[in-house]
Amino acid sequence: MEHLDTFMTKNVKKQIMGLIIIFILNTIMAIVFTIANKSLVTESLYNVIVALRCINLSIQVLALLGLIFEKRILAHLSILLCLSISLSIVTLFPSSNNLIALISVSVTLILIQLILSTWYENRKVTLALGIGTVLYLNIFAAFEPSHPSISDYVDKTLYFSIIITLNYLLIMISLFNVALMMSINRATGFIKNLIYIDIKTGLFNERQFEHVLSKAITEQSKLIVLAIDLSNLQELNHHFGYRTIHKLYVEELSRIQSLMLPYGSTYKLDGPVLAYIVPSDQNSLIGSKTNLAEIINQLESTKFYETHEIHFKYQMLATQYPQDGINPSQLIDNLYHLKYSNTPSINSIRWYDQRSFDQLKRRIQLEKDLEQAIQSGDIYIVIQPQVTLKDYKVHGAEILARWRHPEYGDVSPNEFIPIAEQMYLIDRLTEHIIKEATVIHNQIKEINSDFKFQLAVNISASSINGKLDHHFRELTHPFEIEITESTLISLTENAKYTLGYLKAKGFTIAIDDFGTGFSNLEYLHALDVDVLKIDKRFVDSMMNSDKALKLVEALIIMAHTLGFNVVAEGVETKMQCDVLAVFDCDIIQGYWFAKPMLPEQFITFYKSSNDFN
């Protein structure tokens, strides 16, 4: 939005341009009148008057051009010069008729008063112009009879009546201009309060901060934008109510302003965010760890409301020009990003980091595009084979979701699955994956109808707890349902019943990433688990750590003791494979045998991979 001062300046410029155009037309009429009445004056005087009026017309045009092209000094000087010339012409070279001469002077004085009062927009200047024009008119009227150029006089009674009328007119115009300037000043002040002042706190608001910051950027090669945010506002509002907290917060502002006085004026941004502009010559204030630590400690405060203690907690945010942004909008957006991000603090300040902002921007874009990606098929499946260690035969495969984003390329499921859960799209995504898995399962059955090939599908706890249980119950193919260990605790009784029903139909249950979650054996017993999948992190670390090696061995022994099959994930070397074989691991999955592949590639792979020796 355009700043009010700029808007008012443009508005005044338009008004002055209109008045100057009227002035130009008046001068042109005066030139035409002089030429038409050439016989009334001597030839030498006629030439002087016409020349002066033409010069004046040129200066008026120059003033108009100065306004159009925003050359304020040129326009100002041109206006003053043309007004002076106009008044000199009607005073020194009046018409031969005293009434016409008087009216000419009056019209010129009125134009002078209107143009200058509009230009300066000051009631004192307007009042001085009013008094000056009235005095000038009466002085001219007093000395007019002795002027050598005037020879035609009207009746004295009529003449004095016209003088009184013109005085009255000038006085009314002067009073009107003064009243208008006072009203404009009051209205401008009121509008500024509405537009640039935060009504609830009395501080300058974000729009004014943006304007001041814009000016500071043009004057400074480097600067820092500092902000103080009441970080626990939402919690306080929830417990004590908005009105109570706002009242206490307003009381806090004077204390905060005094603490932050070395950092300049305080500006109120959106929410409980107070902003400051620190020029480059004061950056030492920011670098002083002691100063900031003391301010942070002093900002923390406790208020008492009735019988409650209310603790205000603050965080300090900072972004730099020009490293983090080159205009006010970017710098202010950086502060808001810091407010809602988890950027760590350095020397008591949370500094803006472009990388974390890009990550947030990426997440927002992924949230926006995810639903459409599910509908359009941009989320597709890949399949990674699972191989038995005893005979190196393909035992089954795990269905993995992938997203090929038009802007970001391949997006990991570790990134978009949590987004799908947060946006309540996980059920639709799971249903889409199960349908794709069913197609693959049918193709495998056509190749080998006797072989009990199982496809493993990752299912979130929210999907099993939700409406997809009906969809599971309609499936006839015995999939392996993988549930991460960390989600076991969130399964509802209905979800456990659904898993039991599916298990009775031939489905198997696998615990994915075993060893990274709660490791509660009661859940394993309650769900009648079939398979434990050892997380890739354990497989990676067992080659470098005796403890990890013993842990993997112990997990395999425990699983076999409980009657579970064991799948080791992330097997990438022959040495890992040999160690797992010694530990009697049942199945392995990893890049050592095959990377995840597209469905058509997997079908070809399955047909040709009876033996991996």
C-alpha cells in the first residue's frame, strides 16, 4: 500500500497543477485582452506588457512541467517567480479603468493565496497569506487614483462598494483556507493514527515500520532488523483469556521500550512482535553477547493476576540486510519465518537462515500439491525384493511409495508421509498404494500361481484406526502389513481387532524398524506378530561396533525364540550379508541384491531371478 505522505504529496501536486492550469488560462486571456485593447496604451507600454505576460506564461508552463516530472525545486521557484511577475504586471501596468484594474489585482491575489496555501499546507502560512492579500488590495486601492495609467474612473460609491465586497471575499477565502488547512491537518493526523499506529498499543505499526525500513535501506549499506516475540502468547491466552493477557502485555510494553532504548524506536508488527532497526554503525550492540543475554534475562517477567502467576517468555529474532533480503517485505517475512520455525539461537538471538526458510517454503509447496499428486498418479510405487538367506530365492517384496514432484524432483516418503498424516490424506494415499499393490500381486500370481508370494505394504496406525479397515476386509490377497514399532502404542482396540481379522484371512503382520521404538513385548504378543524387521541403522553400525553386533544377534535370537521371522533391512555389503547368515537371519532386503524398482522392472527381475548365487 502507498505510504500516506506519498499519497498526500501526489494529491497536493494534482491540486497545484490544476490551479496553475487555471493560472495559465488566465494569463492567455490577459494577453488576448491586451492585444484586443492595444489602442488603450502607448506602443512602448504595450510591448512591455505583452512581453512580460509571455515571459510569465513560459514560467507557468515551466512550473507545470516541474510538477509533472517531479522536479520540486524547479516547480517551487517557477511558481514563486510567475506569481511575482503576475502581481507586478497588474500593479505596475493596470488597466485604464480603475474598476477593471482593481478586479485584476483581486483575481491575482486570490490565485496567489490558493496556490501558495495549497503548496505549503500550513495554517500559519495560509493565515499570513490572507492578511497579506487583504492589506495589498487596500494599499493598491488607496494609491490607485494617483496611478498615471488610470484615466477612466467609475462612480466613487460603486467603487467603494466593490472594494468592500472584494475585501469581504478575500477575508472569506482566507478564513476558508485556514479552516480547510486545520481540517486537513486534523484529518491527516487521524488517518496517520489509523494507518500507522497500532490502536491497541499506541506504537507505530507494521506499515510504518516498512516505510521507515525502506528509507533506512536507501541510507545504509548494512543493517539488522531485530525483533522481540512473546513466544508463549497462545498458551497464555488459552489459560487466562485474551483480554487479561493483552492488558498485562500492554503494561509490559513501557518496560520493554526502556530496555530496548539503545536499539531505537519500537514498532509493533503482527501478533506480539516488536521490531527494531539497528544501523550498521550500531551493530556492535548486536554482537555483544553480554548485553543481549542481560536483556533476554530482564525481558522474562512474571505478572500476577488474581491468585495466578503469569510468566511472559520472550525470544529475540534477527535478520540482516542485504544478506537475507534486499527489501522491507523480505526482511519482515524473515522475522515471521523465524517466529514459526525451530531455528536454534546463537548468542541469545535466533538468526534468519535462508536454508531453513527454503525448507519451510518447500514443505508449504508440498502440502499444497500432495492431494493433487495422489489423484493424478504423481505418487507411484517401487518394489524392493526380499531374499531368503538360506537359498537366495525371492521370498517377497516391499511396496514403497515415491513422489516425483514437478519442481523438487523425487521426494522421499520420509518427507511426504508425515505431511499426508498431518493433512488427513494418509487414508487416500494408503488406498492408492494398496490398489497398485493388488495389480502387482495379480501379475505375480499369473507367473507362478502356486508360490505364496507376499507383498509388504506399510500402513500407518491412523489408517488402521480409521475408515480403511473396511477396505482391508474386502481384500482377498494375503498382504504383509508393516507397522512401525513407534505406532504400536497408538493402535485402538478396533484397530487390533481389524488386524486380528486380517491375520485370520492369511495376512501377516510385520513390525518395521524394530528396536527404534518402545520395544514393548506385550504389544508383540497382543497383535500376534509374524515378522520383525531390524532397522537399517543397526545393520550399518554392527560392522563398526561390538555392542551393535551383539544387539543384532540378540534381536534375532529373541525373535526366533518368540516364533517370529526376521528381516534385516538395508543390507548393502557382502560382509553384512555373511554376518547375518551366521546369526541365522531369515530374510534380507537391501541394495546388495536389488534396489527398489518400478513394477514392470520387478516383473522382469522376478522371472529371471530364481537363484542369486
